[in-house]
Amino acid sequence: MKAVIQRVMTASVNINDEQKAQIEKGLVVLLGVGKQDTAADAELLARKIAALRIFSDESDKMNLSVKDIDGSLLVISNFTLYADTKKGTRPSFDPAMPPKEAKELYDCFCIALAKEEIPIFTGEFGADMQVSLVNDGPVTVILDTGVWRK
């Protein structure tokens, strides 16, 4: 699984011109699911994100997690994180897991995050979404369970 994590002051997701979800201080997680991914990857990634210390403490050091600051998570499915651009100029999405199986792992990831007792909001899997955010820092971190497996 791949996740692009952005520390935000506020974020929202709209679908068909209607707001589906909004958070204040917290993290936006763009989540991609690859063909090699498993439920174990989803659970590991959820634990890592919940504990990731990318919020500043009183000494202005990145020492606090989203849990520590009582923040929220906005999780957005994003198969394009698995774009393969080795050949030509049109990305191939062959490395991405097919939608039905990917949805199951996306749900597994969200359930694992919810177990961390962090407020979690989502877009809609497979929908055309418009995500708005105010990046805080900016702080953006990329996590890839495929790299951890190697």
C-alpha cells in the first residue's frame, strides 16, 4: 500500500458538488492499493500513520502524533499512486489492485485506523472527488509498505 500523508489545518472532500466530509487539524491520507498488498499491510500502515510523529510539540520539534493532538483523519482512495510511467507519457495503472479487491483492503485500512481511536472521515471509494486542504508546514510524507517488505 502507498500513502501520501499531508499534515493539514483543515481539509474537505466534495462529491457531485456536495461536501462529503470535513476535518480540522489532522492528516489527509491519499491511499493507493497495489496488487501485492494484504490485510497485514493495511493494519501495519494504519498503526504507522496513527503513531507518526509529525506534529510540533511546545519546543517546535516534530514529536507528536495525530492522536497526541486530538486530530482527525481524512482518508481518500487514490489508485493513481500506483501509476507506472516507465514507458511513454501515458501512465499505466496495471500495478494497482482491481477495484473490488482494493475496496476490501481500503475498508480494512479504515477499520484498522478506527481501532486507533482517531476520528476518521472518508471520501467515497472509486468516486470522482474534489479534495481541498490547507497544508500545514507544508509537511508531506510518503509511506510504502512494498518498500518495507524488501
